[in-house]
Amino acid sequence: MELMALAQSHDSEEKRYVREGFTSDEELSVYDLLFSDNLNKDDIKTIKKVAVDLLAKIKEKISEMDHRTDKQEPRAVINILIRDTLWSELPASYDEASVDHYRQEIYEYVYTRYRYVA
């Protein structure tokens, strides 16, 4: 029963990322990290675009790096990339404190998800 419930929940998450207009669960995860209850429809549209664009930028930057988890500099580059993208692309409703919070959340997600990728 537990296995079937897990399979159904996984299936619903797959359907959700497609329904939300994403091509992967990673994009949906970044979107979920950026989502806030006080967003209007235009903000939600912007957040979806930011999630897709940011993830693509991160993956591109990671693919250019050698030994990115062994040294502080590559981690700093990713952190700055996330910060700069959020500052320039998030809606105005995101204040400085929330941008910093989301930057940290996304960095932790990326570091955990791509830690072992060369």
C-alpha cells in the first residue's frame, strides 16, 4: 500500500511539472523554492521564467567548471550567479531579505543536487 501511494505521489509530481509548463522536475523545484503566496498572475509567470532561466545558467556554469566542489571559488561563482540573476529578474515584490533567503535556498538545492557531477 505504501509503495502504491509513493508511486501515485510521484506520478502526480510528474504531472504537476508538465501542467505548470516545465520540462523537468528540477525546474519545478526551483520554482517551488521561489514561490510565495502573495504573488499575482504576472509575478507567477515571471517566477516560472526565472526558475527555467536560472537553472539553465547554473547548469551551463557547472559544465564549464573543473572540481567545483573542491575549491571555494567555484562555489562562490555559483552563489554570485544565483544572487545576480535573482536581483535582476525577480519581481519588485521580492525585497532584499527575501532575495537573500531565496538565494541561499537555491544554492543549497543546487549544491546538494549537483555535488557529485563533474
